[in-house]
Amino acid sequence: MEIKQTDQLDNIYQDAREIRRHVFVGEQGINEADEFDGTDSDAIHFVAYQGGQPVATARTTVTADGVHIQRVATENGISA
């Protein structure tokens, strides 16, 4: 398993976004406008790849209260 990170809205971010769309919007029924809340450009995004395919994601944001781990999601049917 390989983990990549980015603070840009690049291909790694697009992989994270797709996982979040599958898990939060598709599976959990979260409104897409709520999931993609406009703060992604302020976050560091992490994506785990298995066999070259994106399978899990999380993001971190930093505020006056500290570092927050958010939007943790794993594609359905993935095991380590």
C-alpha cells in the first residue's frame, strides 16, 4: 500500500474526492454540497493506493484549536 499526500487540488485530490463521493454521498446519503464544503483548498489530503488504485482517504486541517483529521473514508470491500 502506498500513501500519497497533497495540499493542491491536483490528481491526488481528485482521487480523494472520488472516494468521498462514493462513500459519503453515494453510500451514506450526505448532500454533495455539504460534503464538498469549500474548505478542501485549506486542507492536506491523504490517499492510500492499493495496486495503483485509490482505496482510502482522509484530510487534515489546522485551526487555532489544533490539527483536525476529517473525511476519513475507505472504498467498500477493501482490506489491508
